[in-house]
Amino acid sequence: MFVTGSYDASVRVWDTNTMTDVYSFDLESRVNSAVMSPIADHCLIATAAAEPQIRLCDLRSGALTHSLTGHHGAVLSCAWSPRQEHILFSGGNDGTLRVWDIRRAAACLMSLDQDNAVDRDPLAETNLAHGKGVNGLTLSKDGTFLVSLGLDEKIRCWDTYSGHNTLVNYGSYFRNRFQSCLEAVVSDADVWPPLIYVPSDDHQVLVFGLLDGRLMARLRGAYGRVTSIEKRPAYQELYSGSNDCEILVWEPSSVNASTTEAISENMLDAWSESEEESS
């Protein structure tokens, strides 16, 4: 099965055997993101919608369980922790990035602050992760780092243990102007140093070093705004979708492209559309 969220205000769970939806939840507002935990025993779908709360849909009961309130304005993105099954991250149109423990009555643990003010209340109203809305959240596979994308066209990397901004500078290459969920992708654990792949409104995917922010490559080929990307597990392949109705498949130009030497500045833009897929 898989889960979809839609601008028609519904979250649906689909059975690939019967090619039909087996559950449907009506959220009464546009759904920006709907995600399930990759590790949890619970069967909860966290939803980010055009309302100031996160609703949890339970597959076991087929009903909405409870809501997480704290954002001011629409919630644009959400992501479950890959190491703690009850921890959820959410980004709102109010520029805040919140951390939740869904088991608690006072569920919001902290609101991350881009300035890392040590004397500030972790739930202070002045805490902001971005200057504008936060519409993209992606965690590294081990859950150590959280990458956020903002409508202020900034990329930030957070330490999930401390909740601090790591202050990595990713430059001013990223373009992000639409209030829709836009998720980056973090490379697999066998790639060192780790990379992040970021979809950008200017028809390209940007490849950065996660820990140093260095631009490693620009993947050009889409004729429209890149709206989604995904990697193929255990392969150095990347898929990107754009609003020109095309899906592109990318692969390194050499078998050693997962190493630092293979994606050096001399190899900038050396990634290309898969010859096998484009033939």
C-alpha cells in the first residue's frame, strides 16, 4: 500500500493489489503532505494541511485520532524521525520548525531557532527557523541531521540531538517560490561525504555536500520547475519530476561517482540523464 495527500482535501491509502483506495480521510482543507513513519509500530499518518494544526490519521481505526496545535497558519511539511517512532517534525507557513512527541499532552517539545539563542525558551514565539514558510523537511537515514527548505530560499541543516542550526552555508543558488511541499533527498550511508539533492524552481537539481555546503553539481535537463526528487536505494540513481510532465533519471558519469574525487569541482555538471533510460 501507499499513501497520497491531495488538494481535494483527502488523504487516501491505496492497495496496489486491487488498484483501489482502501481508506479515505477527509481533512476539509488542502493537504500539503501526508507521511507514515518508516519504523513505527503505530499506523498513524501525519498530515500537513492548509490549517494551523497537524492531524493524525489512524489506519487501525480508520479515523482521525488527535491534532497537534502550535503553528500559526498553514502547515506545509512534516516528517517522522527515522530513529524515534513518536517524534515528528513539522514546518509551517509561519517560518517555524517544530518538534513533537505525539504521546504527550503538551506535544510540542521545541521550536527550532536559526540563531541558536542559548538563553531563549525552546518554545518562545520569537523562535524562527526560516524568514518565510518552511515547505521541505528531510532527515538523514540515521536521524542525526534534519534538512529544511524555506520559502526564503535558504537551506538549513539541523542537529536533531541538540536542536541547533549547524550553520552550514549552502550559498544562494536555491530557488523556492511556491507554497507547496518540496523535499530534498539525503544520500545513502555508503556515500561519504554525504550529499543532499535539492529540487530548485529554476529547472535544476542542486547537489550539495551536506556537512560543508559546497555545491558539487547542477543536474540540468528539466524544462519546467522541478517539483520532486527521489533516489533508488542501493543504487547511485536519482529520479526527478517537474511540472513539464517529465520524469528524468540521473546517474553518475563513472562507477566511482559516489566518492569525493568523482564529484569534484572539475566534474561539476558531469551527471547526466541515464543513457539507458533516454534511448
